[in-house]
Amino acid sequence: MAKMSPPPGTADIFPDEIPLWYRLENSAKQVFSRYGYGELRTPIFEYTEVFQRGLGDDTEVVQKEMYTFVDRGGRSLTLRPEGTAGVMRALLNTDVMNGNEKRVFYIGPMFRGEKPAAGRRRQFHQIGVENAGKMAPELDAENIIMLMHYLEEVGITGAKLLLNTRGGFADRQPAEAALRNHFAPHIEQMCDDCKIRLEKNVWRILDCKVDCCQAIINDAPDATDSFSQESKDYFKRVCELLTAMNIDFKVDSRLVRGLDYYVHTVFEVVHPGLGAQNAIAGGGRYELFLPNTKKPVIGVGFAAGLERLMMVQEALQVPIPKPEVHTVFLVSQGSAALEFNLRQANLLRRAGVVVALEVEAKSIKAQMRAANRVKASTVIICGETELEQGLLVVKDMASSEQSELPVDKLLEYCLELGA
Ligand code: HAM
């Protein structure tokens, strides 16, 4: 039969890969809960305007990458390209706007119509956290510390933390003017995207990776120089706190991040073990506007890409967790034995035992092969004679030793296997 792949930039995740996902997800739940974060699950799609307003109309994500559709009710909806806007939309229904802190994390798929490449998917998965409602450099530092703690917990070493400040909204205009004055005389030598960015969002030029733009970007003035003293002090405090906690970081004045809601602290964690898509996590402080609200929701947070974390774990050969599972395979000879085994399987599974059995009438040999396929540690054989005598045959698959087991001891025996 012809094979059928999932759409470009998406992937099926099979059961043998799932332990890698569980490891990242379970560690996130453990680590984040120690900092007081609870899980929030928001819809996979939102009203399109949540992202347009939340992320900024001029961002690449909103302009080029969103999966937007009109539903049967004529609503414009979008598959979430990131988690922060939807989470803030949900938190608006709480007392977060009164300055009460809310700490939430989320795990799940995000969708961006980017060109698929190694480490770049159209459906990818993020683990993210948001600390909403309050603003303080201490909270920004704690957020970053939690990210580094998490990365340590999942065995990721050698990651680099890049840090920058976008200043407050009031700092934007003078900084943008300085950047425009620098780029405008050179714009003809720059790429087509940068020509548009000069008009629409000059910060994004700093993020450009195209060769012909690099020398001009390298000579750009440091936008932070024009920031208010208050904004500079805010950033200084974040840096001091991280230094005091022994967190290594590099201030990178070109780090602007791709979403417009950021203010003050922005950060990204990159790993040299990855190719061009080397960002394993990113985040920062934000003031996010939502439709029909006059005031932004404030907060600080980050998201890490699960696929990229796994790529780094693989490169670092972080051991794969293999929980010890004892599978008991019930072999049946004849229909009465099969019925008996189906009843026993039901009882054993309810008691917590992993049970496999063959429901089609097959030879003992074929059933033993099936037991090997599921890597059963124990096989228990039942036929007419065994039923008459009330004695089952037990085979230990590792030693090939056989013994007899009274029917009424089956549950006890199986429970001891897993103990
Ligand atoms: P972001 O930098 O756009 O930030 O994404 C965070 C992480 O998601 C990236 O560092 C990367 O690991 C992963 N990622 C992004 N796009 C893709 C893709 N196409 N394929 C695979 N992985 C990808 C945000 O999404 C913000 N919401 C983070 C945040 C939370 N800021 C404040 N709070």
C-alpha cells in the first residue's frame, strides 16, 4: 500500500519516541511547580485578532506565518503560533489586571507556516511559562533562573544565555530614530526585507541574517544608549541578580526577538550543538495588548521548543529513560482457555499488571513469538489440562525456566513480578 506522509513540517510521534517527550514534560511540571506555577490549557485556536494585536501586526509571524481560516460562523480564527497571547487572553478573566501575580505554564503544539528545515517545523511543540500581573527585575531574573534550572534538570549542558533590553515603550522613539538615521543612508545596499523593515519595524533589521546587511548592522549604534536611566537601571539590576546567582550570560545588543510585545529584558538560549536553528528557548518581559482592552497585560515568560531540546539531548547523548516494565503474556490453548485468560487479563490489568495475549486461535509457537515481540518477561500458559487441574505453566523468558502455578495464586504472582 502506498505510504502517506503527514503534511510538510509536521511529524507523527510514535510510542517508542514518547519517553523522550514525557521526560521533558514531566521535568517541566516538577521544576515549574517548585516555583509556584500551575498548568493552564488554552484552546489551540484563538480569534485572529488576539495574535494580530497581541504579537504586533508588523511581525513576521503575523504577516507571513499564521494558519488563519474562517469558520462556519464567519469568524476569523488562527491556530496559535505561540502561547503567550492566548494565555494572556485567558488571564484577562482573572484579577491579573489588578496587579495580582499569576504563574502559569503550558505545554502543547504551536503552528507557524515557516519553511521546514532541521529544527524548524510547521507544527512544533513548546513548553512555556508566564508570570503575569507584576513588573520587577527580580521576577525577570527568577524567570531566567527557572529556565536554566529546567535545562540543567533535562541534562542540557553547554547552552548559552543571551540577554538584552528593549527598554520601555517611552524609550522606543529615540532609539528607533537613532537606528533609522544609521540605516537610511545604506538601505540600497541592504536586502529587500530590510528595506521594508526600515519603514515598518526598524528593530527587526538588527535580527537580519542576510550577508549583505551584516557589516552595516555591526556598525549600528547601540539602541540601549538612548534609553532612560530608569530603563538602564532596570536592566542593570537583572544582570546583577543573575551574576549573584552564578548564571553565565552574554549581553547581545542585537537581540531584539521577533514579537512586538517585548519591553525591557529579552533573552534567548542558544546551543552550539544545533545548526542554523540554534535557539532552544526564548522569552522576556512584555506588555501585551489584546483586542478591546486599553491597558496591556504585563508579565515575563519564556518558551522552549521541545523538538530542539530533544535534538540537543541527542547530540549530548543524554541517557534515554527506560522504565522497567514487566509484561505478562497469557498463552491460550483452546477457546475455554482463551475465555479464562480474557477474564484473568481484565483482573490483572485492573490490579496494575501489564498483560498481553493473542485473541486469535494460534499455535503455542506463534503465541511465543508474539510474547517475544512484546518483550514479555513472563509467559503463562493455559490449556484444557491446566484448567482441569487448576495449575498453570509459568515460563520465565530470561532463564527459560518453567514452573507450575496454582490458578488462585496468579494475581499474587504477577504483582510480585513488578514489585
Ligand atoms: P519564540 O522565540 O518565538 O518565543 O519561540 C520559543 C521557542 O520555540 C524557540 O526558541 C524555539 O526553540 C521554538 N520554536 C519556535 N519556532 C519554531 C519552529 N518553527 N520549529 C521548531 N521550534 C520552534 C515565543 O514563542 C514566545 N511566546 C516566548 C515567550 C513566552 N515570551 C514571553 N513569554
